[in-house]
Amino acid sequence: MADTRAVLWDLGHTLVDWDPRRVYRQLLPTEDAVEAFLGGVCTMAWHARHDAGVSMAENRKSLIEAHPDKAELITAWDTCWPDMFDGWIEGMEPIVAALEAACVPQYALTNLPAEKWPHILETYPAVARFNAHVVSGEEGLIKPDPRIYAVTAARIAHAPAETVFFDDRQDNVDAAIEAGFDAVRFENAGQVREALAQRGLIL
């Protein structure tokens, strides 16, 4: 940890607050209906194809064929995408700002649809200023595939052992550790601040 020189961030559920329920609570009558739709129609497994590089227009075709009565709801995943976000995860924006002020290099490794990446850059200028970004939809690879960590290691200016990675999913953390990164599962801003202080990156 004494040699840690850079930070690699996951985005959704780590830095930025993303939840599809925000959209579907506006479109469906009850919480049960929201959970049924997200659990049986627009599932995370279906969304993972966007993260892997399949366009939203292409990915929804077969789903609409299977659920023609839900075509508008399915399309809303694309058209209402910005409404799934609600700023930063509590306490994380000041941490990113403190690292930037201290000239600590910051990088992003995110599972995200390529076509929605411009929205992130526009909405979160601090993320846009990171030293490098690895976006799954642009690479055609998604965490925890070991290959996306190899892409990241080649893209950033620091060795994995010099880079602490924060991600909310344990499988992504485990894969990062296997790839040689110093990886920590994200819990909250206080835990992140403590981890960064232990590594001498933040006061």
C-alpha cells in the first residue's frame, strides 16, 4: 500500500448513483410492478449486453418481440436513461475533488453502454477529467472478464500494483486482485476515505 500512486474507479454504485427504478417508478403503478418488470423483462442480464457493446436499439428488438405489450416500457430504458441517475454517491464527489487537488492520477473502469458514455462525461465533469477511461461498451468486454483488466493495465500510466481499485461488486474486486491491482470493495465514502488515507493518497 505504501507504493500506491493512483486510483481506479468503478462508476455505477461507487461514484455515481444509478438505479433504473427511478424511471420505472414513474411509469408503473406499484413497487411490486417495478420489481416484476426489472426482474422478468428488463433484467440486469439483458442490460449486460449493452455493457458488452450491443446497441440499445438492437438489444431491445427481441425483447419487444417477446413482450409486445411492454414495448414502450422497454424503449424507456434507452430514452429515459439520464433519469436513472441522481448525482454522486453520497460523499464521493469531495473525495474525487481532493484527489484531483492533490494531483493524484484517477482512472475509470466501468461497465457502461458505449452510446451512453457521452452522458456521463457531460453530467460528471470530474470524471471527464480523469487521466484515462476504460468503458466496457467500447471495448466489447465487461467486468469481471480478465481481459478488460489487461486492457486497463495497458491503458493507464501506472502498474496495477501501484493502483487501488474501488468497485461495489466482489466478483469485480476479486478479478482485479487476480490481475495484480490493489482492490477494495466499495461500501461507503467513509470507508473509501480511510482506505485512501492508509495508502497516503488523502488526508
